Amino acid sequence: MNRRTVLTTAGATAVIGVAAYWRQVRAADLYTTAATAVRAPLDLAATGPERLAELVRMATLAPNSHNTQAWRFTAVPGGVEIAVDPARRTPVVDPDDHHLFVSLGAAVETMIIAATAYGIAATPSVTADGRVTLSFADGAAPSALRPAITHRQSHRGLYDGTALTDPDRAALASEPALRLFEDAPTRASLRDLTVTAYGTQMADAAYRAELKSWLRFSQGAALATEDGLFSGCSGSPALPQALGESLFGVLVTAKAQSEALAAQIDSSPALALLVSDPDTPEGRIETGRRLARIGLSATAQGLAMAHINPALENPVSRAEVARICSVTLGRPSILLRLGRAAEPMPYSLRRPTAQTLLTPR
């Protein structure tokens, strides 16, 4: 146990009391067990409905905005339909549902890759309003990316700053739509724009209220909903949920959050941009599919990755990102930072398959 851990533990004990502290320790153990269980290896012996449930479990491990898990899966003859769950929208940060459909696309691609473990080729068809049907057929070869599904995470901590290797670049180049930036001037420009945009968001009462509604300050709160942003996944100490909510205005300030974000970006040797073209539900879903492949490729290389999207969530700053990155067609859609993690972070939770896999039609 290092000095920081000792001080954090002592401080937490003083604030919440000894009995509450030990309840939190127990909750931490339960959290780790739950996070590990949802990432158990794919059950290759599963058949029928159990196999579909396994594929849904894999799909829900996809990256998604605020860990809202805003998707619904419905068994259909010969496959599965995947659609957004509008009840889980984040209308302040994502008023035009951009992130909603990118997240959907990430789940779609993750299921396609997972299905190859069963020899299933899952072919997507997308409606204009963004519903996806995957049709299953035999004959797929196992994807080399499939083992990374249960290890991928959005790592929101600091990276160690070491440069990408040539094998890293080659793995990321397998997705030609990815624009990779390793030069210091571009990274600094994108950092400054992102941090400024985030400071503006954090000064907005509606944004702060929406963010607060998805924050899980304790393992117990995260276990109760199995969604949202658990503070431990960002390297912050866990607190009782009621205490965290009451101290939100003190703990989560624009200045502190902006400084933390700047440090995270500065620790990252590479930034990367994905562009949606066309900027339609179908185009955004395709971007999400690319995002899933990039995340798995990065994970397979031992790289950490996290979204840094504030500058893309405002039309004015998004246009400036387009200028900096020489984007002339399409919408700058997802901005990422990449590197090797300085220290491990807890995995986020996922809701049970029973909550996302609807009754077959």
C-alpha cells in the first residue's frame, strides 16, 4: 500500500466513519466480483437462447457514452434486432443523439466480432431511423479481435507518456478512417480546445445536473444500477452516494476537472479522430462500428484508450476541430486519446442481459 492509498484510506475513514468504511470495503469486493463476472470468457458451449444471451453480454461491453448502455436487443428469426433505448438518452450533452447511435454501432460491431467464436457470420442491415438487424449464418472464421472484448475499457486515468510503437501504429492503421495525431503542436491545439469546451460545459447548470445523474460515487450505488460513471473508474476515491451528491459542487468544479483533463491529455502520446460521413443515424452507427474495432485493436496491443469529446459536443468548437484536423467532409465525431496506462483502473459495470434482451417477437 503506497502513501497516497494510506492517506486516501485514512481520509475516507475519517469522513464516513469506521462502520460505514467497512461497508464500503465490502461493497468494493462485491463490485470487483460483478465487474469480473460480466467479463467472464464467452461460453463456447452455449446454444439456442443461451448463446444469444452470451452474444448480448459481449455486445454490452462495447464503449458507450456515460456508460448509459442505451440499447435494446430483440431476438428475431435468424438473428437479432438492436435499437437505441430512448429512455437512456443524455439530451443535454447529446441533443441530436449523435453519441446514442455511435454507442449503438459499437455494440453492433462487438456482437459481430463475438459471433465469430461460434462460427457465425452476422450481417447487419440498417434502417434510416437507425435500427439494426443482424442476420446470422454459418461460416465465419474466428476474429483475432474477439479475445480483447472482455479486456477493453475506457481508461480515464493518466498514461505513461511513452510513444506508440510501429506495431501499435500498424494495428491502428488497419482502420483507415482513423486520423492519428502524434505531433506536439496538433495535440496541444486539440488539448486546449477540449479543455476550454469542457470548462464551458462544467459551468452550465443543465450539463452538471445531467452529469450528476449518471455519477456513481460509491461501489454500492454502482452495483444498484450497474450503469453510469463510477468515480473509481476515473481514479477518484469512492464515497457514500449521498455524501458524494451533497459535495458534488465542491468535488466536481470546472477548474479542477479541466486541470485533470489537461493532465490526462498531456500524458497521452497520441490523439485520434473519427469522422461520421454522412452525419445520419446510419453514418453514426458505422462510426461506432469503427470505434469498436479500434478499441479492440488498441487493447490487443496493450494500449489504453478514452474518449475526450467536449470540443465535439458544441458546433462552434467542433468546426475548429475540423479546421485543425483538416476535415473537409463529414462531422468530426469521436476524439480519442491513446497510450499506455500508468496504473490500472477498475472496470465499469454492465446491466444484466435480462434487462437488455427483450422478449422475442
